[in-house]
Amino acid sequence: MARSALQLPDGTYELRQGDKVKIVSADSLDKEATAFFADEPEPVPQSVSPANFCIALDQLGLLDEVEAYVSTLPRAAQIKWQRATSIDRDNPLIAAAADIKKWSVEQVDEVFRLAASM
């Protein structure tokens, strides 16, 4: 969901997040923007680079677990994983790994958000 803060001609700011809009004074911009945007998590990217995905997994302490899981897959799946040019959020392998490892949707989303932030 797109987020923006736009200065208006009268010196106030328009905060916009999706369909939500709020007008705030310049004096309260930092406080108001923090509160306005805090209730909505960053959007989950639909695709990230394999390198960033693995770094995110490593930072979250999950890389060894994922690599061990991938090693149990058929050879063709391992090759696809190792040579991927992007890691897509809707990849069936991601869903299967999350299911087997009992990761919540929020945990998987966190990996993608962290990977996109790098």
C-alpha cells in the first residue's frame, strides 16, 4: 500500500496511505506521521532477489533450516531453487516450506519485508 506525505500550499501536510488521508500541521508532522503509518505494516513485496532472501533468512536464524529443507527436495527442485533469478512470495516451494516448518504467514512476510529492505 502506497504511503506519502505531501506539503500543501498552506504549509500543512497531507498524509496518505491507501484510501486513508489525514491533514496535519508542520509542527506535528513527525508525531502524526509516525502514528498514522504505524498501524499498517509495510507491504509485502511479491518478489525479492535470491541473495537478499538468503541474507534475510540468515539474519533471522532460518537459513540453515531452509537449506536443510531444500536438500531433501527432488534434484529438479533443488536446481530451480539454486538457480532462481527471483524469489516470489507466491512460489509453491515457499508455501510448502512454511507449512512443513510451521511458519506463520506473518513470519514468511517478515522474511520478504526484510529481504526487500536490503
